[in-house]
Amino acid sequence: MLVASVSLLALAVVLICAVVRPFRLPEAAFAVPAAGAVLAVGAITPEAVREEAERLGPVIGFLAAVLVLAKLCDDEGLFHACGTWMARWSRRRPQRLLGAVFALASLITAALSLDATVVLLTPVVFATATRMGARPGPHAYASAHLSNTASLLLPVSNLTNLLAFTATGLGFTRFALLMLLPWLTAIAVEYVVFRRFFARDLAAPATPTEPSAPVALPLFALLTVAATLGGFALASATGVDPAWAAAAGATVLAVRALAGRRTSPRALVRSASLPFLAFVLALGVVVRAVVDNGLGDALAHVLPDGTSLPALLGIAAIAAVLANLINNLPATLALAPLAAASGPGAVLAVLLGVNIGPNLTYAGSLATLLWRRIAQDHDHPVALGEFTRLGLLTVPATLAASTVALWASLQLFGI
């Protein structure tokens, strides 16, 4: 009883501090001591800690490489070029700008992960809307929602996907094939709801403050990203860890940036976000302690078996609820091993829940929390009521439609 209570308390402290960030300390400042506490009281054994480190090690290495790759793409001017394209393509029409944000946010999230969309694209969206004289709300909310929803497509699009990828037993291309239809469906449903929800803001006339000058497209960065994505598929097909492909892409851009003196070794290390990587590992240890001391048994009793449509809907719903209760990273760590017993389709349903569900509450994902801070930094305070109303309109509809699409993909392509 004591170890279970300590485990739950440790998880609560880690999640609350990740949300509040007391004294602006990094998440790892609370997660690492919490992991030490559950180990000290015997809630988790040293052997289990070692197993968790071995399981999460490749995921953490991959995440570090992708974060560096995304930052180097930003240094190359990729995101600035995206903002210029959005402004010019929209032709001073907010509705067209929303479509451009949806397209770019979906592609960037899928290829460079949701962190790139939140940290690098969101400020560009604010700047573009301001330059156009458009109301920023619809476009800013789009970057937030799509950083979660549009992360369904590839194993590399979200840390939750990386955590669950090995549990699916699928290859990179097979994973993408099965998730393509749910990904497209989820984005389409979100777009329809956004057009209705923000109809008044989108109808307001734009009053541009300055013209958008054309910029050169950073072809080297684009080609490197494309080659890296191809490397992911090749690595998966040949049994090589995709982290090596990500590291290769990051290395190519890093060598170019260092040679041109546009970055430094210290900046590269900083872009890897080492404290956040430590947080992910420590969180995995704490969640393992909670799962081993009661949560795993409780979830096993309520999680549906099989991959029928009702079962997939139930799995996705449970995953969405759990993501909003304890954050989507712990929810993935807890549910993916349990769902794996029913096959890859069940694990993919978990991903639908933990990736789409966080659009309902601030605490559902760390990406949403980070987006909220960025929005406030751009003088756009996020109203809880508006955020929640939009979530209530988008999450149930998007989750249901994308789960049906997943079931259809499983029927069409098999496992």
C-alpha cells in the first residue's frame, strides 16, 4: 500500500510541476528526484529501471536527433520561408491563411514532430497573421490542435508514437500506411469544425501592415529532410534503428551550419534539450512504478480486447480520457504494453486516443502547455472557456471518425 501511494504521489508531483514549472525549473528537476524516490521505497526494482532505460534509450536518442534537425532547419530559414509562403498564398484572405496553416502544420508535424510545429511554426503563424492584419486566434489554435492531431502519421511524428512503435511490431512504412487514412480523416474533421467555430474571425477583413517580400526556398534543408524520411523507411526495412537515420540528417545540417559558422557546438547541444530527455526517462521510471503497483491491473480490466470496431472505439476513448487525466506520455507508457496483446491495431487505437485526446484540456500534452506559453508571449492569452469549447467540438468527432478510418485501414490492408 505504501509503495503504491508513493508511486501515485510521485507521478502527481511530476505532472503538476511539468504544468506549473515552479521557479521556471526544467521538468527534469522534479522528475529525476521522483524516480529516485520510487526506487528508494522499493516501488520499482533496479532491474526494472534498467529494463526501462534499455526500452526508452533508442527513443530518447531519436528524439534528440529530431530536435536538433528541426532547429537546424529553422536556422536554414525553412520556417521563415513557410511564413512568407502562407502570407503570399493567402492573398489577404483569412480563410486561405487557415488552409495554409493546416497544410503546413500537418506536414511539419508529420515530418519533423509536433515539437517543431509548436516551438518553431507557432511564432511564424503569429507573425504572419499580424503582418496580414488577420485575427490570430483561428490560426494559432490550428497550430496547437494540429501539433497533436497531425502527429498520427509516422512513428517519428510524436514521442507517443515512438514509445508505442516497438509495441506495434510494424515496420515504418506499414505503420504509415495504416495511419494514413486516420490522419487525413482527423485533419479534415478538424478543418470543418474550425471553419464553423471561427466563422466570424475568418470573415473579418484583413488589413495588411506590410507586404510579404519573396524569400529563397532553403532547398538544402528540404532535401535533407526528405532524405532523412527516406532513411527512416530504409532503416526500418533493414532492421536498423531509425535513430541512426535521424542522426545522419542532423549531422549533415550540423556540419553545414558549423562550416558556415551559423551555429556552435554549444548551440547544437542546447537544441537537443538534454533536460527534457532526462525528464522522459525519469517519467518512464515513475510510470513503470505506478503500473507495476496497481494501475496496470486496473487498466487491464477495462481495456477492451480485440480489434473490432467497438473495441477500437473503446480503446481510443479510454486512451483519450487517461491522457487528459495523467498526460499523454504516461498514458502511452501505461496502455501500449497492455494493448499490444490484442495486436498492432489496438496499439494504433491507443495512439489515436493519446494524440487527439489532449486537444480537450491544457494538461493533456506537454506540447499544448508549451503552445499556451508561446501564445501568451505573443500577447494572445488563451481563454479556458474558448479552448474547452473548441476541444469539446473537435475531440469526440475527430476521435470517432479517425477510429472508424483506422478500422477501415485494418480491413483494407491487414496487419
